[in-house]
Amino acid sequence: MHFIDLQAQYLRLKDEIDAAVQCACQQADYINGSEVKDFTAKLSEYLNVPYIVTCGNCTDALRIALQALNIGAGDEVIVPAFTYIAPVEAIAAVGATPVLVDVDANTFNINTKLIENAISNRTKAIIAVHLFGQSSDTKAINEISYKHKLSVIEDNAQSLGADIIFKNGKRQKAGTTGTIGVTSFFPTKPLGCFGDGGALFTHDAGLSETIRLLANHGQSAKYHHKTVGSNSRLDNIQAAILNIKLRYMEQFTARRRQIAAQYTEALKNIGYIQPPVISPSSTHVFHQYTIQVGNGRRDALKAHLAANGIPTMVYYPLPIHEQEAYKHRVRKSGALAESERLTREVLSLPIDPEMTNETVIRIIEILNS
């Protein structure tokens, strides 16, 4: 059994994907071709955001976003302490200092009540990482950013397709409420290609032009370099694949939600396991189904599942402030007790749109045993 069966998803969409790839090859406009332009337009419509710039991957997107906001040496950027390394890596790459803030014990996202304590006169931005499939509390984050004149970058690599829910019932796609949103098209993500890919999105026309410049060698026109940029592009073949998969995205999300509901129902009476908690301000696309296993039993449960052929993953096993590369590059804001606890207790179960009901039932039986 695979943790995520990418081959099964390919086989389901094989005829459409093969035809799209063949067409892209016949067109031979491999870089910034028609498929890239078509995908950009369709993603813009799906997210209801006017300006989208595709790029090579989400880490590039984070770095480009920081550069577009003129963030560099001497600046600080607030980021959750429990996250994948990419946003911290991007902050360090531009010469700024990552400031780690603890996360909410239930949603795994940044604890907005702790953000203001982390702000200094060097703070320029907040990176809100929407972890595992649901949005951070963007309303609170945007209110804080407005009060302190900070930019907000939404790292939406794991939560593309989630809806932010406002008190008046209005909905807006995660990643589209801040200054800049970024996402990943890594194969296992909610919308994944067959290689690397990413995108940035914004409502600001001027900012979008700066982003476009930075992602394309700093060129204002061919061979005319206005600023120091980089080479970060989504290729036409990957865009052709994404054009197909975007059509099925809501269907894939619905299936992951169905599996999640089965897991949650089965786990609700196991006292030392806490199933994922869905925030009232966001829908959940369940990029990961991540439980918290208490009483020091996480590793034993992981071993039990492995012995029965069930793969699991620990996202993430080591706090950022204990990572060798970042021990002396970050500033901790207060105690990071929840982030440290989560590294000892989180466990992600298989959740894949291609999983059969029989497989889900078998996993539940082994969990209960």
C-alpha cells in the first residue's frame, strides 16, 4: 500500500493526460506556452483573483514574494514554529530573520493571539502557513497586519481549494486575502503536476508586475534586466497536466473529506487520539489527515500500523528551532511548547482520493485493534 497512490490517479485520468501532454509536445512551445497561459486563466477564475504568476516551485514563490515586498537583511518576518521548512528557508535566503510564533493546539496553524508579542520595529511581514488543508485565521492576521502596517504572505501549498468562511456567510478562497498568496503543484499536493511547479497570486496589479519581473531574470523586456531576478518557470507540459487535474479538483477534495469523516467517526472514542479539528473560519481539504496521539503512544501506534502494512507519516518530527541549519538564524517569540509537543504526537494517516472503501475500513479496523 502507498501513502499516496499517484499511479492510481494517473491511470484514472490517463487518456486525458496523455492526450494533453502529446498536444503540448506537438505544439513545442515548452516555455510559457499556450497551456501555461490557459492554466493561469483557469486558476485565476477558480480562485477569483485577478493576477497569477506561475513559477518553478513554492519555495521559489515564497522567496520571490519576499523580494517583491523589498524584505531583506535586517528585516524580520513572523512565521509559525510548526511548519515545513520552506517558508523559513525563504526568509533566510533573502537575508531576513524568521521569528517563530507558536501554533494553535487544535488547528496546527499560527496562534493569532501570540502574533503581536512577536512584532518588533524590524518586522515587515507575516507568513501565514495554511497547514494540512485548512486556512489560518486570516481575519485576525489581516487585522493585525493592518494595525502594524505589515504585509501578509499566505503559504497555501497544502490548502489550495479551501474556503475562508466569514461571519456574514461570505466565502473566499484560502490564499487570496493577504498581500500575496503562494501555492505548490508538487505531485502530492491538492492540485499536483508530475514534477515541480508553483504560483503566486495577488489583487495588486503593480505587485504582480514586480513578481513577474523577479521570476523571469528581472527582465522588463527580452535581454533588458531591470532588477536582479531569477529563472523560475512552470513548463508547458506540467501546465497541460494541471489543466486536466483542475477539472477534477473538487471531486478529489470531496473524496478526501469523505475518508476523513470515516476516520473521525471511528477515532472519536479512542481517548488518547485527537482527530483533526476543523476551524469554524475555514473549510478543510484534508491534504493530510493528521491526528494527535497522546500518552507517549505515537511511535507505538505508527509501528503497529506499519506491521500491518499501513504506511503513515510524521509531519514534522523536529522543531524548526532545533534544526541544525536554523538554530542560530531564528528568533523565538516566547515558549514554543505546542509546536514542540506536536512534533512528538502528530501522525498522518493515508488519505488519498483513490483509496477504496475496503482500504479505509481495513485501516480503521487496524487502528481499533
